[in-house]
Amino acid sequence: MSIKLEMNKENILIATIDQAGRTANVINDESRKGFESLIKKLKSDDNIEGVIITSGKDDFVVGGDIDAIYAIKNEKEAFEVVETFKGFLRELETCGRPVIAALNGTALGGGLELALACHYRIALDEKKLKLGLPEVMLGLLPGAGGTQRLARLIGIQNAAPLMFEGRKLSATEGQELGIIHELASTKEDMMEKASKWIRKNPTPKQPWDKKDFQWPGGDPVSGEAMNIWAVGPSMINQKAWGNYPAPIYIMACLFEGTRVDFDTALRIESAYFAKCVLSKESHNMINTLWYQLNDIKKGKYRLASVPKYTAKKVGVIGAGMMGAGIAYVSASAGIDVVLKDVTNESADKGKDYSRNLLAKRVKKGKMTEAKAEEILSRIKPTGDAKDFEGCDLIVEAVFEKRELKAKVTKEASEHMLKDGIFASNTSTLPITGLAEQYPHPENFIGLHFFSPVDKMQLVEIITGAKTSPETLAKSFDYVQQINKIPIIVNDSRGFYTSRVFQTYVMEGMALLAEGENPASIETLSFMAGMPVGPLALADELSLRLMAEIFETTKKDLLAEGKKVTESPGMEVVFKLLNEFKREGKKAGAGLYEYPKEGKKFLWPKLKEVFPSKKAPMSEIDMRDRILFAQAVEAARCYEEKVVTNTGDANVGSIFGWGFAPFKGGVLQFINDYGTRDFVVRAQDLTKKYGPRFSPPASLVKLAEKNAPIT
């Protein structure tokens, strides 16, 4: 039985949720049977004075069973599943006896919805305890009464953002909002407080079941909630661009449900949940952001025979923004760090990056000053390579110049542990070539971080020709040690993320070179699901850097006797650099203008420099060029085994450069489109716009049977 029922000396029924064979409790058929037994016990035993619901695991309940949700076949089934669970919750809160949620750990999704159906909520005052309704992050909505109970408990204006954003709260934040009634210092303290409340409140009612119920923040048709109805839809569309049905359905649940009685509101929510759970967007997001991401986190692609590795002392070469960021995340994870630059002074400036980030956290109340000082004390800035003595891992993060990287590699190798790992944070230069400068190439690897390191979750691990499986496994462990998401790729020019990402930027530039409206290019990119426009990204990267990378690549390819293919977008790069001296954001002038006061805006002369040569392209063609350029290149990477599994490809595209999450990542986009239809469309774009859209042979073969990429 998933719920253990025990009566204590005070005739209080202790219902402990503890599902066998699971590390955390979830809401599924098993737990529903447990609640059925709880309701039967309540109905059959008049001696029960009250109920305390708690958990036998470290967390309370972490949400719904995603496997069960993903397997739902039709709206009728979805509706019945949530209505059945809601029936149990409704009987709990109307049983005429006090029901308390004793939250000994995290309560998310269905777990928080269960707690909201209790008359009183007590939570342990622990930092690791989280509360929230994060269903929107998987393309879903709270389906067990969450949209209705939370809105009636803390007001529509407070509840709506929590559901739209899927934000998680601490126990203290939950108490401040009115979700949690009381905090407890220990489990014993929590149970004692729960018993005390039961004795004082023998016949409680939920606020929404009282005749004198009043909406927090005012009535939905006249109070503060009017602001939600007025600006909510536009705010949702501003972020979602119509690509995500879940927030729209959440808004509908709130708007419609708050105008009817509570039980009718619950059925409205069930109807929208049924639509949401069957959407293609939800299936795409669950496939990638749940199943494939969890495969990565559990180490599915890590060599299991290598013992778990923990980095103890990490060296970082280069104290610029990237190196400083790597030092920060490493020190924050409890690792001692040596941060080296050319001089002590420049290394000190790199440490200031961490100091400033930590100061902001302290100011916001997210960290104590003592903790911030502890993290800072782990970073040793230096200008002397001798300080790398004892380092078991070094990450080189200097400029993308092969000669410079070779110099610092040789210098550091003389002082670090002989069996240590040396990693290059490069985004383009092949790892096999860089490893030639290291005395132990089997211990050399690529660790491609993304900027800003403190915010970006992905790290691309690149294996060279001689990189050992042990080095790969240890690098994987280090990436997880610093709380990042590792994906593994094989050596190639540009690897996977940079190679595919640059096609997005270049396609935007190509459209500009053809005379398409720059504002339309950026807007249609948002509509396609990209978080930042390609022209803005070009400025972020720096046109100067893009030109240098192209020239280096061209030189290397010619030396290898290979053909150099120049993207039509490079015309824009060279023209802006050579004729107008516009280098990008850092220089204060690129495709955008960057005024000292106010927001950036597109350089007005772009239309003059790249005039329209024909009638504007159709929005469909522009949008498809933006997405297909990336997808076709990703398919090539998969065919060439640069990336070896769909999980790394999809997760890497979402967390690396923000490829349309509602499509489930770049290869899932092809599967969602249908391989047969995708190939037909890609071939059409090839005829119209060039060979860069030509689908690889392996994809054409799959399309013959309309089989998905697996």
C-alpha cells in the first residue's frame, strides 16, 4: 500500500505516503488507491479526530507520474484520471474533520495540489524544501485543482505568475505568500504543531467552502485581478508567441473558473488539462526535457566501469569573463580554484567577477555574507603557473588562437598533477590538434562552456582522437559536480553546438544580405521559437570574432586540401566590418545601436546598406529557413556521428542556444514535422535558396518509410 495509516493516542490518523520501489512519491494509480483507502477509513471510523498527511521519504510528493501522463491516449481518459483524484481531494477537504499537510520535504505539482486540499499546511524550515506548480515547464497545467485552489488562497494576481512561470518557492517564501501556514524546525516539531492545530480546530472549512468567502485581492471581475485579464494575454504572447498552449490554457482556467462555483471550476480545469496533456508541444517537451534530460543526468552515456570522480583542485587559465565564470561555478561547488592570468592584477579582476555575483546574492537575501566569503576564499588569483601545483583538472579559457592555447597548455602541464585532466574551453578548434601540445593526450579533452557561465546550464564535452574513456567519464563527473548539464560529442570543426548554432546566425545574416527587413528577420525568429534574434546574437558574438573564426577555418581547410564554403551571411559580416567599422555589442556598434541611455535598436542604415532587391519573402519561407538551416545541419552532425544520440542533440540545442523548446529540440523538430514531409520541404528550400538546406542521405533514407530519427 502506498499510504500507511496509523492511529495515534489522540485518535489522529497519520497517513504516511511511502511508495515502494521509488526514491520519491508521485501521484499515480498506486497513490490514488492509497487515497481511496484513506477516504474509506475516514468514512468508517467516527473516532478519527483529524488527519495528518506526511511522507515516509525525504520529499513530500514531487508531482504526477510522468510515465502515466505521457501514456494518456485521449481526452476522455485524461479527464477521468484527474477527476478521480480530485474526487478524493474534495472528499478530504469536506470530510468535516481537520486535515493537515505536514510537508517534510519538497511538494511540487500534484504534491502541492494535495497540500492545498488540506485545511492547514506546516512545512519544515529547510532550504532544500521547494514548493511550486511547475507543470508549464513540460507543456502541462496543474490538473488536480491547483489553478483554482491557489487562486482562491492567495489571490489571482499572486497565483497567476507562479503557474505561468513554474517558479519554485522556499518554505519561507511560501509562508510569506500565505501558501504555508506555519514553519517547523524538526519533524517532531511539525507533528506536534499539527496535533495542536487539530485539537483547536475540530471542524474547519476551506476558505472557498465558506459562505462569506471573499477573493484575496478583490473580486475577479472588479479587483486587482482585472489587471491580469487586461495585460495577461499580451504578456503571455510576448514570451510564448503563440507556441505554447499551456499558459494560454492556465489563463482560461483562471478566467472561466473564477466566475463559477468551486466544483464547476474544477471540472473546467480538468477539461483544459485534457486538451493540454495531448498537445504535440507537451509530448515534445516531456520527451526531451524529462526523458532525455533525465537519461543524461543519470549518466546513461557515461562509462559505468569508471569509478566516480570528484575534482579537488581546479586550475583555470584566463581570467576574462569565461574563465572567471568557470572559477565562480567551481568554487561555488566547493572546489579549490587557481585562477591564472598574465598578471596578478588581471587575475584579481577575474576574482572580482565572483565577488560581484556573490554580493548580489547576499543583497537579495539568497546567501549569507559568511557563505559568500567562504566561496571567495576558495579562489586564488595568480600570475604564476607554479600555483597549478596539485591541480587534478585544468581548464584553459584563453582566446581562440591555436598558438596561444599551445603556449599556456605547455606551461600548465609542467606543474599540474601528471595524471590530471587538461581541458580546453574552445568553441571551434578541433581537440585532437590542441592535444598535440599536451604530454598525455589521453588526458586531454574539450569542455565547451557557454556564456555567461553562471547562468548557462550546458557544457559540451568534446573527445579528441586519443582521449581515454576514463578522462571522458571524469570530465562528465566534473560537469555534474558544478551543477551543469553535460552532453558528449566527438571531435569536429565547430563540434556540435557551435556548428549548428552558427547556421542560425548565418541564416539571419543571409536574409539581411538578400534585402529582407531586419526587424522582420528578428520578429519571425521569435515566432519560430528562438529566444534571441540572429542579428542580435551576431552582435553578442562579435562580428570581428566571427570574421577571425572564418579566416582560421578557411586557412585550416585549404591546408587540408578541402573546399571552403562561405555562407552568404558572411557578406554582411565583412561589409559591416570593413566599410563601416561596426564590430558588435562590445564595440558599441554593430547590427544594432547601443545608446548609453535606453534600449538597443537596429541600426537605421541597415536597410540602406542592404536594400531590398525583390518583393518581401513569405513569412513561411523566412521562418522555415531559420529553423531548417539548424535542423539540417544537426541531422548532418548525427549522420557523421559528431553527436551520437538524439538526447544529447535535443538537450544540447535547447540549453546551448535556445532552439524552440516547444519543438523538443532540433532533431525532435524533424520527428515532429515528420521525416518524409521534412525532407520534401528541405529539398524545396534547397531548390530555392541553396545546397545548405539539402538533407543528408541518412535522413532521406528514413523519410522513405517516414521513420523517426532515433
